[in-house]
Amino acid sequence: MTALPEWAARHKKKGVVINERGGKYYAYRIHSEWNPKKKRAQKITDEYLGIVTPDGILPPKHKRPKKVGSILEAGNFVYLNQFTAKLEGSLKEYWPESWQSILAAGAIKVVYRSPLKRFSFRYNTSHACRLWPDAHLSKNSLTKLINQLGQQWESQRCFFEELSKSESYMAIDLTQIFSNSQNISWLEKGYNHQELHRKQLQLLLLWGIETHFPGFLKILPGTSSSARNLMTAVLESRLKNVIVVGDKGFFSKDNVNELEDYETHYVLALKRDLKFLQHPVASRYKNYFFYRGSVQWWREYKWDDRRVVHYLDKEIAAEEEATFLRRVSEGKSTKKEYLANKKRFGTLAILTDTGFPPQRLYEFYKQRREIEMAFNALKNTIDGDKTWMQSRESLQGYYFILFIALHIYSQILDHLRRKDLLKRYSVYDVLWGLSKVYTMDIDGKNIVGEVTKSTRKLIADIEIPITEKLGS
């Protein structure tokens, strides 16, 4: 019998035998029993202990402790990945080397609304690292990517055109971006909504009226809400059938004239204190419709041969009146000011050259607010990223990432709308609920963790088989 090597022999002891087969050594637990037929003791094998190695006895696979690897948030990214196909093809075409980084960055922005410095951590602790394994989201990689994207405006413009070619009508919106950068020459001083004088430039966003998806984004210099600047950007986009949707600060007679000269349709909200607006008593609003359970009263009249539709929400009017009267009682406003504003409470006036009926017009304007609020939720995180934005190119690149995020967000919003789920869930309610579906790497196998009852209900409601797609 061949002698056992020292590292194997040290495991041989009472009740344990080491056998050699094919150059390998195996350990067994044994005991002896008297065999009356053979009239001698006989060795009985009780248990296979495992293969003997220089490092010790390696138990059989079924007895080894499970090796648990990374735990990844997964359900939210599986859901979100349903909506990336609309972007993936065009991103591959124009950015074949970095499309995974762009898509992963946009997805992470939607799910977490994190500043850029947290992207790498979020990527490595979520299912994003498996969906887009070739993404690079370290600080240095992101800095390089953002600058490159900003410099590749022609690729961006072609991407936008490809993305929006099937849209029947596009709406256009203009908003301000505030920045403390010292290196962006396009910045000019202007007032924000808090009447603070800060450096700013403008962001032009176009989105599909029927799909509700964004289709074009560009940064514009200066602070002036000029229709001419707007239309120059629209002409550059090469997009057709554009409707300008302006908030209350955009309206001026010059801007309206410019839009009409360009034969561009418009839907412009008006400040309540404009002199040509009519503010009759509530009983003069004779027509109404329902919008999300609230009654919207309306009336229509002409200003300078142009159409004005004036809305009254009596519930909002009551709230605004109560707020104003509290200010009067606190001495912050006067009764004279209250009487001057009373008929304006709860009203919204829209100037338009479209033929939309009043209800469709109202819904259209409110849709714009949904897009604006979604975009604000994403763009406001720029305060945490301002040290990264030190040039116009980096800012344009950063906002391209936000555009990708907004497109994904808008598709999720549309999915929830089609399923009639928006009364029960917001986009972030769904993403938060699905974040509880996680995966674990156990002995090299991807295992889905336990799913709670509330999350199973959410998965059933959105009608997308999240756990099945993860292999469970």
C-alpha cells in the first residue's frame, strides 16, 4: 500500500479512514461491527467526509456552506428595462462605444435621482451592472463621457431627429437653468422664481403631444424668452408640426407676432394681472368639464382677434381666497388688495391659435406641467453636480443624460396611465416598491430573494413578470 502524504495522513485517526483513488485522497467516517457469519470484525462506512487536500478536508458540495456573493437591487431595473428599447438602437448607432454607459447613467438617474458622484456605487449595487456590463461610471469615466457628449452636438441632433420622426405634433417648452460656473460664457444674470438675481441660461425641450415623450433638447444662451431664439432652435431641429407651449413669463405681444410670422401654433398661459383679461364673477362661467375629479368652469372671448380661453377652478379659488384673507388678518396684505384680486382666484387664462376645444386645451396645458415637473425633479439635482459643470459642453452633455432619464421616466408614466394606475401609484412609488425585489449570487447561481405580499400585488398590477424575468 502506498504511503499517504503527510498532509493527508494527519487526518487519519480513529474512526476515519483515508482512501486513495486516481491520485486523489478521500476521507470516510467508519466503525467496526462483528460479522457473525465471517466471525470477524468488519469495517462499515458511515459517511463520506470529502476530498482531502493540503488545506484540509473539502466537504461534498451538498454539505458546503453556501457562498453568498453580491446582493443587487433588481426589480426596479427589470421594470425600467422594458422601456429602454426605444432608445437603445439609436444610441448604438451614434455612440457604439459608450451607449451602455449613457443608458446606464440615464436609468440610474431615474431610479435614484443621485448626483453623479454616486453613480458608480449605484451601478455596482444594482441589476444595472448586469443589464449594461460594459458601462463605465467612475468619476473619471463620467467626466470624459459628459464632455464628449457635449462636444458631439451633431450626433445628438441626429439622435433626436431619429427618435421623433414618427411624432405627429411636437410641443415646445422653455425653462431656465441656474449655475454658479465661472467658465460658461453663455450665462447671463436674470431673476429666478424667488426674485433672486442669478446667472442662468435657457433649456429648450420639445415633446410629443400624443406620445408624451420628449424628443429634442438644447441649451440656449441668455435669459430672454425670445420667440426668435426659440424658432431658430426649432428650425435647427428639423422637426415639423411644432406647437409652442409657454408659461406665464413667455407671453408678450412681440413674441406672439414672431410666432405668427413663423406660422407656428402656440398655447400660452397668461399672467392674471394683464389688463386685457376679463375677470367676471363666477356665475358668468357657464360651461364646465371634469378634470381628474375636479370641476373646471370656462368661458371664451377674443383679444386683438386672438382666442382666449379662461378657466375657473372653484376649489382652488376657495383655497387661494382663504390664504389671502389670512394674510390680511396678519397685516401682510390689505383688504383693498383682496378686493382687487378676488375675481382672479382659481383662474387660468390661455391664449392660443389652435382649434383645440377648451377641455382638450386644458388637458394639453396640464400635460405640459407633468413633463415640466418630471424634468424639474431630475434637473434640480444639478446643484449637487455643479463642480462637474464647468463648460457649456459639459452642461450640454449632462443634460443629454437627463434627457435619456426623462424619456425613460415618461414611458413609465405612460405605462401607468394606460393601466389606469396613476390614481394609486406614482412613478417613484413603483420604482421604490420594485427595489425590494433583489437577487443574490449563491454558489455562482443567481437567486431571487423573497418577495413581499405588497410587492407581489404591485407586480400583478403593472402586469410585467418581474421575477420570471430574473429567472424565478
